[in-house]
Amino acid sequence: MSENHSNNERGEALRSLIQYRQPLDSALSVLSSLGWDSKGPVVYLQWDDVARILDRFLAQEMTADQVTDWADLIECREDIGILPGCEFLGDVIFRLANPNINGQITRDVVVELQQQLSMKLMANSNTD
């Protein structure tokens, strides 16, 4: 298998994970078949990816445990990057991935995170 094909397959599996398109176990199964080695980010976490997960939690389409598991998987992957200027996404992922340190994920917490994301996004768009 060529490296380009492997990166395309890895990228698609990572996008599936980031967007929580299927159960996490399914996405991880594909990713584990590709190995852990990556020469840096293959895909980048976007603001709307995180916002979509927070919206799904508020709509009760995802549980707090599912959000934590998702964020934990995103946080530990070297092949998922965060673009310069979007470092706050890493802070949100850390907050969601570590409820034992940061407190449980609740409706109020998620609404606050959404507000913080919106303010950061507006601040970043004003500097462009």
C-alpha cells in the first residue's frame, strides 16, 4: 500500500473520529490497522467539529461519557493537529477529556464552552 493511499485512509478514519460519524470502536479499529506512526498531523481539528459535538451533547444525542471518550481520543492523537491561532480548541479538548481534573461535563459547562468558543472565534476573525 502506498504512503499516499495510507494517509488518505488515515485521514478519512480521523475525520470520522473527529466528527463522531460512527461508534468510536469502529473508528479506532480502522486506525489501529494503520498503526500509530505518523509524521505529524494528517488532519486538523476545526472549530465547527468541536461545536458540533457540543451541540449533539446539548441535544442529548451524546452522553457526557461519550463526549469524554471522544475528547480523550482526540487529545492523545499526534496525527490530529490544531492550527496556529486555534490553540483554544486544545484547551476545550483537555477540559472535555479530563472530567476527573476539570469537573463533570454538564449542560452548563457545555453552554459556557460554546460561549468561550464563540468569543475566541470572533476575536480571531477580527485579527484577520
